[in-house]
Amino acid sequence: MSARRHGCLATLLKFLLLCVIVFYGAVGVTNPWAFRIGGRWTPLLYWSGYGKLVTKTGTYPLYVMFYPSAHFSRLHLDGLRPTGGLQGTGSLCTSPGVVEALKLGGTIYGGWSSADDALMQFRLLEIRVFNVGQQQGYFDLYGRWRGSELVMDDRGRANSKFRSGLKIEHASITLDSGSYSDFKAACSNATAPPRLPGS
């Protein structure tokens, strides 16, 4: 019985190893840039970082985490063709200790073997728990890598107001590699809440 159990375990491990090899092989063919993001090797195929989002209404700590997606814009941007999609999450610190969860989607342009020379576009969208047709707030960011930092801005484009009344306008940010716990600490240690519209 133990030999049979050992044989089943070995078969399962071989199957899991095969799945991992197939998965990494597929990513290597479709999104090879995911193995190198922000000037470093990313074997887990994702990147996370945070920074201070400077806007018309105040400064907001922002965290993002993204990885490859099959869905992306098919339109060219700045003369560059889209080479892959992005998906993930974002977190916006709207006041000390208060975090707005966001959904991240986007496109990478001009990058194939590495994200380092690519143009990145994010849309950070307010999460809707129940879809009853309500408007979702969002803002877009565009930028490129400067070494390990991702420098982005909204290019002055119109964004949609959040349900709280917050609207992100004239936004710019430098994102540096970091964890969600780093972001939470930065949010908790914020000295004063940003000015909200109408305040």
C-alpha cells in the first residue's frame, strides 16, 4: 500500500512539474518581458511598488501590483504597438490609515524581451462590489522605467470621479519597488489627510 501511495505521489509531482514547465514556456512565448521588470529578474512574473501620487487636490500614497494579462488595447500609442496586457491591483491611501482598493488593467507598448524600454499604461479603477450600473471612478497613468523606478503621469487626460467625490487630476508619480506592507506603513504614517474636493 505504501509503495502504491509513493507511486501516486511521484506521479502527482511529475504532473505538477510538467504544468509549471508548460506555464513558464507559454509566458516565455507570449510575454517574455514578465521575466525582467524594473531592471531586475522577476521569476514570479509580477512587480509591485509604491510611491506618492501628486495631484491637483493633494498627495496620496499609491501601491500597485501587476502581472501579464491576455487582454489589452490593440491601438498604438506614441507610435508604439501594444506587445502585451497588464492586470493586477492598486491601493490608494486617501487619508492616514484609510485605503481605497483599486483594480489595475493596462497595456505594455514596445517591450518584448524586457519591460525596461517599454511604455507602460495603467488604468486604476474603483472596485464595484455589486454591479447595479453605478459609475466607477478611475484614473490613467502613462510612463517609462528609469532604472528600477517607474515614472508616470496622467498626461493631463480626463479621469472619472470616485463615489467618495475624489477626483484624481494632474497626477504624477515615481513608483519604486516595494511591498504592500511598506505601503501600509507609509499610509499609516501620513502626517495629514489630502485635501478632498470641496474641503
